[in-house]
Amino acid sequence: MHPSCALIVWLAAVVGAQFVGYAGLALLAGAALMLAPRSVHRWLGYVRRARWLLLTLWLILAYNAPGEAWLDSTWAPTYEGMAEASLQAVRLLVMLLWLAWLFAGQGRDGLVSGLWGLLRPCRFFGLQADRLVVRLSLLLDNLQMPQEKGAWRHMLLAHAHFAEGPANLSLLVVRWTPRDSLVALGCIVGLVGVWVL
């Protein structure tokens, strides 16, 4: 699959997840697992890192939605809040699964190449896609380098040691095939169909 097409599929899955219920989320999750079963390990790592975000999201939504209190207690969340919180938490889990699918299938180089392919037509509007892609590539390289504990404090105090970036950036250029066009068109049609329904 072309890296730009993979980005379109990922974006359609992430946006589409916001408009569907549990059945649609199960279909999205099943599709991601069928397309890249090896992404499960990476997804579990993402879920582990996002566990506090998931818990916080669930608590905020569960306690802020109006409705009937659980067990008729004043301190308890509402039934409606718990239902909404659970749905949003599952949506976030599915979005993390699709992110794992994207990185498992494309990697850093594929992601940079796909973004460059998607942003290339924007140069007619004055957007310098090349600079944006180079900055994204440097950012992704920097994120993969381990940081010492408390490095953020040094950055705030302007005592940070910044590593030199690469002198050259290679970009993987893949041919766009008719299959990629069909997949992208199918994603767009599916997304419009989900949005309309």
C-alpha cells in the first residue's frame, strides 16, 4: 500500500470512529487486526502508556454527564455518564489500534513519505511541504533517542544539549497504483456514508 494511501485509511478510520457505536468500533478494530496482526504488541504498549489518560477521560465524562445517579448516591457518576465515558474510552482504544497499524505497516520512513505525498499538492497554495516533512522527520528521530531523567528541566533553563541532526534526509518514493486509488476512494465513500447516517 502506498504510504499516502495508508495515511488516508488511518485518517478515515480515526474520523469514522467518532460517528459509530460499539458494533462499528468492533468492525474497525477487526479490520485493523486483520490488516496487520503484528500491530497488537505495539498497540498494547500504547494502551499501557495511555492508561492514565483513559482513566481520566472516563472519570471526567462519567461524572460530568447529567442523568440518573448510579445506585442513587450523590457521589456516584450517572448511568448516562458511564455509558458515554465507556464509549469514548473504546473509541480511544480503537484509535490507538489504528495508530499501531499505521506505524507497524509504514514505520517512520513510510509516515514521512506518506505525509510528503499528501502535502505535495498544497505547494500551489504556498505551503512548503518539504520543510514541514524535514521538521517532522527530525522530530521523529529526536523522539526515538532516549532522554536522561529530568531533561525537560534543562530544556526550560536553556541548558539542554541538542544533538546534531542528519545532514541528508532520504525520502522513500513509491508509485501510486490503481489499487491505492480504489482503497482511498472506498475510505472516502465509507466515511461520508458513516457521517450521513
